[in-house]
Amino acid sequence: MAAALVISAPASGVGKTTLTLALARAWRNRGLNVQCFKSGPDYIDPAFHAAATGRASVNIDSWAMDRASIAHLVSRGADADVVLAEGSMGLFDGVAARGVCGTGATADIAEMLGWPVVLVIDPSGQAQTAAAIAAGLRDYRPGVRLAGVVLNRVASPRHEDLVRRALNEAGIAVFGALPRHAEISLPKRHLGLVQAEERVEIGKLIDEAARFVAEHVDLDALLGSAARWSPLPAANGLNVAPPGQRIALARDAAFSFVYPHMVEAWRAAGAEISTFSPLADEVPDASADVCWLPGGYPELHAGRIAANARFRDGLRAFAESRPVHGECGGYMVLGAALTDADGASHEMTGLLGLETSFAKRRMHLGYRLAELAAPMPGHRVGARLRGHEFHYSTIVAQPDAPLAVVHDATGAVMAETGSRRGHATGTFFHLIAEDR
């Protein structure tokens, strides 16, 4: 049986990812097999988890996935010694309207799986009030069990003592306190953390974080607070159909945001996947029957993409007879033009008429429920697709026929409908699952 914990916090930005990576590496250094998961739709953290553990991490999401899908995904932890689920935002933060089996909150996963929560508390600018916050989170939802807390960014021994005393009086275990230590901070970018693939020194950063955390956190007590867990047999797997039998998948620094569980589900269904790099001016495998361009950071590489004529011509030739689908950044590259942050316009592949601008930044963030008005690879007309959208680009023109009627989590209709033209389709949301 594995020792299972959820790493959460009162809010974003207090150190959940750094602590998760440090704990995973510290326990791995002790010879334990560690399996990580990411609660919620963040598609960057799982790559960092994999770097820390040597095992693939996947997202589990109560808004977009049903219980059977979540049970199927967490079953990969059956052979692990330790299972860590990293939360998103604050412990109870989700959307207003319930999705498939929850609001997307980390608390949904903790209650569903029966895994106790370790809170990362940043007591900067406060002392005893940190205990009140932790006690409020402990008592807010009866089905969610608090194991204890790890304090982060503690200012001094006196500060730590004040916070510890208050937490002890509240009956809340303190597993450790981390003084401020900028060296273990992970670099960020406008969509969150810089991707693990971009950081050649990521292993050193995680090693340093593991060493630092092992010095200041009681790893044995923390492990002792975990639930003893073994997965129940999942009745069904994921409701994810591959877009084709042979899939050409764009994969490089500009095209890397694809949910790991999606690719795994495609392979489990018998699909064969070949990768190619648009940044290296490569073209889709000629033997593929569908091409998929994931999201990423095309705005950072727009000039290079525009200059790679072999890639652009090869993709156009592919789309003359076979489907091509793009998600978010991939959708932008399927369009006619992309304006970068400096205001320079770059010609994209022109398979769709979409024009986007990163010079006019505005955050688009949230869950999406799309009902397809036309088929897209792997999904029929009328299919209800659940996904997540996160980008700063704005639409300058979206002239093609809409691919879907898209709603946010409250039911409001969205302007980002996706597009279709010929064999090309695209959406701003990243697909997570189809409703059963």
C-alpha cells in the first residue's frame, strides 16, 4: 500500500509546487518509488513531477472527469511507495457550477480519494493569524482531513516560534518550517512556470530543494500522517478517443502543452504516435492519417515558425487530404497571422483565417464545455467536450465557420468558438475528456 497525501495551500503562489518536487525527490533519494498527480487543469506541473520522480505524472480533475476516469488514472500509483497529489490554487477553490463530479477544487480530490491534506502556509506579514487560517481550512468541509502544515518563507526563529505555538494550541501538526531561500524558487513565465524541458538545470534545482526541505521538514512524521492507500479496480478507463490510427504530433519548445493522459489514452486505444518539430522545420510523417498541433509558446517563436517554409508548406500539403487539429498555440499557428509582443506580425500556415495578437494582452482562463457543430478528429458532431483555456492572446479575426458552441463553467457562451475550414480545425481550449 502507498502512503498518500495531497499538497495544498490557502492560495496560489505559496510554494506548493516547490514543496511537492522537493518531497518527491527527497523520498526518491531514500529509495522510495514516488508517484505524483496534479489536481486541476495545469498542464505544466506534471512535467516537473516527472523530472523529480522519474515517473510520468497526470492531471486528475473533478470538473472535467468522472470518478471512473479519476480512479483509472490514480491506479498508476498501485506500485508506488508514496503518492503525492499537488493541488491548484487554494484548497477549496473551484468554479461556481459543479462539473462532472465536482467544481475542480483540490478538496474534491482529497475527499473522493480519502487522502489527507498537507497545507503549505506562508505566514509572511502575520503570526498567530496563520493558525486561524489553517484551522478554518481544517474545519470548512467535514469530508476533507488535514494532516498538518509546512510553513514556508518564515522570517526568523522568533517568527517560527510564534506561529508554531498558535498551531499547536489549535491542535494542528507542524511538520517543518522553511526559512526564506530564494535559490530554490522555480522560474516563471506568463503562463506559469517555465517548462521543465526548457530548464537544463532543473535537476539541480530539485536536488537543492530536496536537500533544503529534508533539513527543515520531518519527513518521517509527514510520511506517518499519510493515508495507507491502494487503488480500487476502475470499472472504466478514460473516455478519450484517439484522433486517428497514426498521429503526427508536433513536439518542441513551441508545442508542448498536451495533457499526458490524452497521449497515453491514444496509445492505449492502439494509436501510433510520431513526433515532429516545427521549430526544426520538420513536417508531419507522410504515413500519418491525422496531425495534431498542441499548445505552447508559439508567440515566442513566431518569427522562426514564419521562416520555416518547409514546415508550413508540408503542413498545408498534409491538410489537403487529411485532418489537422490545433489547440490554443497550435490553433494560432493554423491561422493566417500572429502578432508578437513587440507588435510584429508573422505569417502563419493559413489553414484557417484566424488572426491573433499577443501585443494586445488579455488573460483568457477557465474551464470550457464545447458542443461540436462539426466533427473534429476523434469526435463526432454533437459531442460534448470538456477542456481548459489559458492564454493571453486576443482574437483579431476569426472568419471561418465555428467548430463548436462553447460555454464557460457558468454556462456563459464564449467568443472563442474554434474554427473549421476544409480538413483543418482548431480550438483555444485544451481537450481533457468527452462526456460519456
